[in-house]
Amino acid sequence: MKTFEHTSWPVTLAALDRLDDAIAKEWLEAWSRGDFPQPNPVVSGPVPLAVPQLPLGHVLCKSYRAGTLARLLRTLSGVKNRPRRSFEIGCVLEAAGVRASRPLALLERRRCGLVTSSCVVFEPIQGVTLRDYLLDPAHGSRRSDLWTAIAVEVARLHAACVRQRDLKAPNVIVSEESEVSIRISLIDLDGMTRLSRAPSLRTRARDLARLAASFLAAGETPADWRMLLEQYLRASGGTPPEPREVARLHAWTLAWARHKLERNRRQGRPVW
């Protein structure tokens, strides 16, 4: 990874080797001039923006601002901010072979040594969200291939010692590479956490339960969900899982998913 600093502005850019020096410096100049997407002053949280005018074609930028005093205090205490965590997790996932948002660069503007605004640049992912895919009746015949593809990718995520706290259908991108191949990619690196060791069964179950809520909301059956869990445990352990292991994880994740759906309905929140 290469790091660049602007000579007259408190701006830095961390770029991966796939971004050559000329393009990296051009991005850094644009960010220092304010030509890069800036954090939206009205909408709180990260704001995704497609930026077609940048070199390398279309890219996806997520801009952030420091915002609250609490965030500044966390920075002072040494806690990495969200954009830096997202960038580093993207690098970890790519090295582990997990199909996820592929990072290109991280830009940071500082004041008095503190990061005041940031921008993470990712390669765009082609496809549709799992939510749209499940709701499209034309894809009904490919459910078995879909369950396997999702199970394998989530197993890879956990094997890389990363969890996704918001593993729901809108954060899974589906693309059909051929009549016999479905590709799954994971997005929303903000919701991911890098762990110091492999996630426990309880942690993995909570991630899967969030996804189970999306399945139930889409009208999928518990039998479909069980099929996905069987494939997940097979991919995680390398051997066919014991029926008791599947049954326990199936009951656990479905119970949590139904509880979450009911709570969202009571609170008037989107079920997925």
C-alpha cells in the first residue's frame, strides 16, 4: 500500500498497488481542491456516491465527516474511524479470497492532527441485491445454487475472522455469471468487524440470523433456510454436518429472526 501527502494541504491518501502513482496523485489533488464527493451536510452517516468522472471509470465513493465530539475523542484515544476500518477490512477480505467491496483508496483531511473528513473509494459491483433477486419470480428455479453461493461466501467471511453485523438481503449482491454459476458479493463494510480470532458459534449464529430475517420477509420457507445452513456448515467444516448441529443452528437462527421481524413490525420499521 502506498501513501501520498499533499504538499500544501493537510490531506493524505492511502492507495493500493493497483492504483498507479499518476492516478493516485490526481485523486489527491482533486480531493484537496474539493472536487471529490464531500460528506453531505444534511444526511447523517455515510453517503454513497457514484463518481463517473474519475480516472479508472466508474467508482463508488463513501464520504464521511468527523461530526460529533464523541467521534473526535475516539480518534484521540486511538480508535480507528469507520472509513479506515472499512478500507482495512476490504483489504483483509480481498487477501482471504472473500468476494466483497474491493477497496482502491482512502483519503483523509486533517485539522490539528485529527481527521475531519474522509472518503473511501471502492470498485463498483455489478448485479442486483439479494432482496430484488428473491422477489423476482424468474429466479425461482435457481434457489439451490443461490443458497450454496451465499453459504460459501459467508463461511469464507467468518474464516477470515470477520463478522457482518448487518448481514441482510440489501447488503448481498447477486450476479449470474452463467446458467450454472451464481456469484455472491458482500457490501457494506461499515457493518463488518475484524476479530482477533475466529468467531464463536454464537457470533456466527447472530450474523446468520440477521440474514434469516431477510429470508422470512421474502417468503422463503424454513426448509430453504435449513438447506442454506447445511451448505454453510459443510463449507465451514469441510465435511457434511451432523443433523443435530444443523437442527440446533436452524432453530436458534429462526427464533432470533422471527423475534426481530416482529419487533420491527411493532416499531413500524422496515422488516428488511
